[in-house]
Amino acid sequence: MPTVLLRLAAPMQSWGVDSVYNTRSSGVMPSKSAVIGLVASAMGRSRRDVLDDLSDLRFGVRADQPGRMMRDYQTVGNPKKDEVMFTIDRYYLSDAIFLAGLEGDAGIVGDIDAALKSPMFPPFLGRRSCPPTQPLSLGVRDFGLTEALSQEGWQASAWYRRKSLPKVSLEAVMDSDAEGADSMVRDVPESFDPRRREYGYRQVRHVLDFVSFDNPDSRRKPIVTDHDPISVIRGSSRCISLVWRSIRADAAPCR
């Protein structure tokens, strides 16, 4: 099945999955519910429309530039009484870039690509204060999700490439069947209706070294050393015995 690829990049983005009012957290990677919400908005759907055709798509995301978690500390008070009533912590990912993919039938995948290139409503990455940089859609690939995410080029910024190692490995999280899954998360949107928001579970697989890229722009040199601190005692049981006796001789007796 074909896959549509999304480049999720912005100065700030936030992917809440378990937030409460006073602490608005963010996941370290985009959630399926947020990406489906982004797509549904671009297609002009209302919050009360059926989402089954979008939720059934296979979803995966690759961390090309993980970003840095930042906290926005806010206070809510009464200006007339000059007092703070309560505080709110909002978390964001700064300078992050992700490559996300949605795999499904050619018809719905093509509609998503067209909608992302000409959205009905302004897109945002998790919160309205986080508009994405362009391009948002990288187009449709004529192969499955795993192959699409592994073959697409590295999307990291130039400054990030310079500070990275000459060889980089990227992490990915993808929808999986029961045999290949290593965890379960609750972020499959069943209803965005404000009167009854509902989310289902999906099984996912985390791959730390999903794909590797050579980085010719790197300004960091690999650490190469012949120093081996264990070589002094390696293969010498007599030396180890002498060290152990010395430690016991210096130790105070137990009472």
C-alpha cells in the first residue's frame, strides 16, 4: 500500500497524550491522534465527523531531529487583588523535526496529500501556537510505511547536521501487530467531539537504530584511542590478588 509522508518541523511543537489542566505535558514524538487531527483539519472535517477511515491507517514516525524539551511556566491570578490563584506548566519540544507516515489505500492517501498541500484550516503541531514550517507534505510513496520511512532522506537542519556525529542512527516508532509490538499506547482517535472525546489503544514497536545515515557535514571527529586502563591487570591474577590484599590490610576491622 502507498504511504504519504509528513515533515513535522517547527520552532515549537507539543504532543500531549496524558496532560491534566495544571501540567500540559508533551511526548517526545508526535502521537497518532494529533497527526490524525492535523490531517482531518486540513481536509476540512468537523470535530463531529467520523474518523474511522483515518484512524485505520497505519502510522509511524521517525525522529530526524529530536529537539529539546522546554517548560513554559505560567501564572493565573486576579489582577484586582494582585494575587496568584494557580500555576500552569506547559511543555514544548524546541527545534524538533520528525518524519511521519500514514499507510493505506491509494484513494485516502492521495486525498491526505492534496489536503496537506492546500489545507482547509490552518495546520498546527499539537497546539494552535505551533504552526509548521513548509513543506508539510513530502508527497506519496508507492511502497509501505516501513520502507518509506527507511528510504526517505535525513530531514535535519544544517546546524544540527554540523553538530552531529559523522554517522547518525535515527529512532522510529510504528504501529505493529501483537507479535512485533513492545508496548501499547492510548492515542487512536475515535471521536474529537468536544462533548465526548474518545481514544482507543494501539500496539507499537520502538526501534532505536531504525536507519543510519552518513553525515558529511559533521564537524565532530570520532573519538579514537588506544588507551586501555584495564590492560595493567588483565591476565595477571597475581596482581589482582595483591590489590585485594592491600585493600583488606587498609580496611578497619568490623566490630
